[in-house]
Amino acid sequence: MKKKMLAAVLYAPGDLRYEEIEVPRIGADDVLLKVKAAGNCGSDLQRIMVEGTHTFPCVPGHEFSGKIVEIGDKVDSFKVGDKVTAYPLVPCMRCEWCLQGEYNLCEDYDYLGSRCDGAFAEYVKVPASNLTKLPREVGFEEGAMTDPACVALHGIKRAGGIRMGQSVAILGVGPIGMLACQWAGAMGAGKIIAVDIIEDKLKIVKDLGVDVLINAKKEDVVEKVSQETKGKGVDLVMEIAGSLATQRDSLLIAAKRGRVIHIGISHSDVLLPDEVYTRIFRKELEIYGAVNSNFSPLDNEWKITLQFMASGVIKTKPLISHRIKLKDIAETFKKMYQGKMIYNKIIFSP
């Protein structure tokens, strides 16, 4: 086994270096993965270029898949050669939430790519308990997108799911939004409305079963949704962009007793005018929040998602805009941050 590997290492916000470091040493309950594909999450840009990780130096990257090349002494559920993906949140298994099987709400968690080294590297160390085998029909690139697909599914489930024929609006159709559109269709939504400000993204979801496309730069979102729903509003609104405009519109376009789920990460204060805020009680809205996804034996959204990906119901390849070698990752993130690159899902390969 090699002792050295190449990895993207973050030393400070904006200081990402592609360099040689030690291959991780695994413990008895861990496996070592050879990374085959690693995707960029929306949170990675902010983490790498602005906020930084929780510790430095740190290897970012938490959406990935790979092949097992080494297993710990106590690992008996996987073997060398298995193709897997990994739940990035490492639960403490001690707090009240972990004991209830709600790992995503763990009070003392570790996290691959921000609290400990992640997958923007040739190899990554992962607890075996966080792994899921990839079905034969799911490739490494698709496997690396299991996490965002699960986040979209978890958000819909948190809001009570979708009943046959209900209308759904997705505000922000980046990768998670695109996957939410597909889940909505798979669950029997009657009308799916997608809102974004980038025309290319709207074109992608048009081929993924979306009924109504709204470019918020060209049309009034509230007015258009009112037209499409005959003034009723939307049964389920998914706010995924994390912008003030979509946070505001999510309350304005919801139907009476509609449900609004907030998934998008906000990077500034959320200030809502009185006329917007009062919609919450005047319409008797139900407001939900969702973070990460569930991986517990009681509710394993990763296995469910991979089954739907294997059957072709959930498609991930149309979401990939770039395939880039890991050695070019620092320059890529710089271009993304400077707005010099139009992208959707980027897959990095060592």
C-alpha cells in the first residue's frame, strides 16, 4: 500500500493546495477507500473560499464514491474491492438523537470534509458503519451524487411527503433542486413548478418532468404561480436556494394550509416584510426545516435512494456539467467563486 497520496488541502479560506500528504491510517472499525469520484456541494464553495473548515489543515469533500482497498480488523460487512458510497456525517452514537436513530441531529458529530479529512484526495478513511454498497447499475459518478439525492428526499419526507396530485414548487434548481423535482414526480405530484435565475438549469429540469418553468429574472414568481394554480397557491414549497428572494417567495406562493420546507443555507440575515411574515398565520402555513438525511437502520434514505437510482427513476448524470481532474481543483474553485464559470454538478477524479 502506498504511504503517500495527492490531495487538495485547505490551510485557510481561499488557500487550497494540491499536494502530497500521508495516506490515512485506518482503525479497526474503518475502511480505506480509493476515491473514484467526488462531487462539489453548494456548501463547499462557501467553506473553501470564505468560511473555512472546522480545523486546518483539512481535506474537503463529502460527496463521493470509491472502491475499498483496505479494511480494519473488526470490519466484517465489507470486503476489499467493494464499490461503495458514504454517509458523510459520523454520529457519536451516544446522544439522545443518535439513540433515537436520528443521526442527522447528532449533538456531537464528526463530518467528512469539514471536521475531519474528506474525499478531495486519492484515498479517504471512512467508518465502515457509514458505508453503503453501490448497486450494480449505479456507477461511481452516480454514487458520488447519492448525498444530494438523499437531502432532497429527506426534505420532502420532513414536510410529510407528497400526496397524489398535489402541486409542488422548487425554488432553486441546483443539483438538490433538480433531484427534488424528480422525487416530486416519482411521488405523484400533479404539477411541478421549478424556479431559478439561470436558464440552462431550467432547461435541464424541463427534461426531468417539470411542468412549469419560471425564470425569476424575467417573470414575477408570485404572479406566475398564482396564474398556474388559479389563485390557490402551491401545496408544498421547497426553498433550496437559500436567498432572501426565495425565502420570501416561499411564503407568498404557498396555498392556505400549505407546507413550506427550508433546505437552502442562508448566508445572511433573513429580514421579512410584515406583509410576507403574516402569511404564515393568515394562511395557517406549516413551516419545516431539514438538514442532511437519515442513515439509521430505522429509516435508511441512502438505501432507498440507491434503489431508485438503480431503477432509473432518479437520474443524476444529466446534472453533471463538468468532469475535472483533482489536480485542477484549486483553480476551479477560484473560477467558481469569481463567477467566471457556469456550472452545475462538478465531478472531480483523482
